[in-house]
Amino acid sequence: MEHRVAPTNREILPGVTLKVSVMGGYSVEREGDYIGWIHASIGDRWNAYVRRPGTSGGSLGRYTQEEAVKAIVTAWDAGTALPNGCRP
């Protein structure tokens, strides 16, 4: 299956949108805050990453597109402490 990044922004969950990123995937934003990103993997899977300020981000695994976005939102909300003790 070929993944093509649609040229428009779209809302996946209430307040959560995908925006085309310069890297060829999507940035995940919630209410205007950048909380993670996804990019195509194999088949219908997308690699999901939660934004962790001060780091390169955290890999969450491979999911369908909607599941990837949900995983990012869940990880962001969990607010796991960063190595420097801060929360996202």
C-alpha cells in the first residue's frame, strides 16, 4: 500500500488535527499545540512519535493512522517525566 500525504489539514479527533510536515508525514496538533508526529511505515501502519521538549521525541510504535494519533494524545496526556525532570 502506498501512503500519500494529503495536502490539506484534517481533524482526526475533536481538537486534534494532522498537518502536513516538511518531512513528508504529519504533525499532530491539539488545539494549536504541537504534540507529536507520524510518518508512513509498512502497509496501513504509521510510526507514531510523541513530542518530548528537549529530546528527539519518543517512539510509540506502529499503528493505523487513527490509532497512532490516539497513542500520541494518550502519551502526551500521561506526561511522563522527561530525563531533566520536566513534563511536556
